[in-house]
Amino acid sequence: MSRDLRPPVDILHYEIVQEQASALGRMGRTLEQALTRLREFDAAHALPEVPAAMQPARRKLVVEAGQALWMFVVQRESSGLRDSRHIMRTYNVPSEVQRCMGLAPAPLKPTSK
């Protein structure tokens, strides 16, 4: 039977770092998935301009990607990784997604009949 002889604070620190890395991976995968959904939408509707009927669906995808980006950036910064330019280049994040990063989506207005 082996016994860990490290001080409890070292064991706790190791567990915390392990969870930070796991959370960072989950946030990165979530961002990748959101960007993929947006790119697939754009590829399926490859028109010079998105028709008015499709704009709310696309806007929703942009906002979701912006939220995923925000969560990923916050997780990275809480881990001490402060430069988010690397994320923008590596994941090829569109500027419109970057602009809505961290913004709470506006409430939907009821449609009038």
C-alpha cells in the first residue's frame, strides 16, 4: 500500500490545475462546435446576402459562438493565459463573433400582427 507523502496543499493544487485544464478543453471544444455550426450554415446558404427570413437563425449562431468564445477566453485568463489573439488566429474566429463576445443577447421582441 503506497501513501502519498506530498503535503495536502500540493495535492489540492494538482487537482485544481487538472480541473482547469479539463475545463479549458471543454470550453475549446464548445467554441469549435459553435464556429463549425456557423460555418456550415454559411456554406449551406452561400449567397451574397443572407435572406431576411434566415437572418435570425444566423444571428443566433453568431451569438452562440460569441458566448462560447467569451467562456473560453475567461477560462484561459483565469488560468493565467492572458493573450486572446492566439485564440482568434488558431480558431479563425470571425470579427462579428469577436464583436458580440460577452454580450448578453437582446430579448426577442414579440412580433405584431
